[in-house]
Amino acid sequence: HIIEEGITVIKGPNGAGKTTILKLLYGLISPTSGYIKRHFSLDDNVASYIFQNPVFLQRSVEENLKHVLLCKNIERSKWNQLINDLVNNYSLKSILASHVNLLSGGELQLLSLLRSIIIKPKILFYDEPTNNLDHVNIKLVKKIISNLHDNGTSIIMVSHNIDLYENIEYKEILIDHGQKKHV
């Protein structure tokens, strides 16, 4: 079992297959042999996936967040409260009206995280959370991950950044050439 309660970090050298395993677990790709047993459907709001290089609507941060809520069939009457709670919890209200073209790489990475957690998933798949982030935003992502964990979200992530999971209890899976290694 790879998906368990808590935080699981998939580690390994570049090209080892970490991102492929993450995509297999989430269901973005199918295995060429064997099977993966999931206890969730991509149709429910149980799981979210954050890509290494996310794509955004060419609109404001707020419109990108609303688009997720629309796609996930969240009642419109709840949208403003969900968005405000999220940006206020992490002091990101200042970027809410900003167009994505005006955001830094780190702010775009934070937006991809916000888009994924606004539905309050039970499982979060996160591929390289610290891409394009400076030290301040790495601390913010660490805080968000810690808060998600404290609120019962299981997190499966691929990360080379040791600072991200420093002082956080996690399960480690080492992958090399697509094979799980004993840790």
C-alpha cells in the first residue's frame, strides 16, 4: 500500500519514475501491466493532483479558483466563502485580483496548490511542490501541507527538497528505475 494516512514522500534520482508512479496512483495514466486498486474515483472530490508545470486559465487568480469550484460542482453560494477562507488563511488575498500573467513563478506554484486544496480533498498528489519557490514560499507551502495533514488529508508527494518535509513525520518510498527500493 502506498496511499496511507499521513504524508508519503516518493524519492529517487531524476528519471527514476517518481512522477509516473504519482500519475499511476492518481489515475492519470494506466499501467501497462498489473493493476492499481483505488478506493476513490476521479469523479468525486476526494483527490487532487498538482502538476509540476500547471496550466492556468488566462484570467485572475480568483477566476482560476472559481473555475475549479465550477468543475467540481460546488454550489455557487459557497464559492466566495471558500475562496476568502483559503486566501485569508495563508495571507494571499493580495494576489486574488491579479491576472496570472502578472504572477511570479512562485505565486503560480502557490495558485496551483490553492486550486487543488479549495475542494478540501482527502488525498493530495503533489509533484515537486517547491518548483520556482523562494525560501519564504517554501515555508508557506510547508505550513499548508502541515495544516492539510493536521486536518486529515493524506499527501503523496514527489520532492527533492529536504527542507519541505524536515520536522514532519512522513513515510518514505525510494524509487529507482521504476522499482520500489527498501528504505
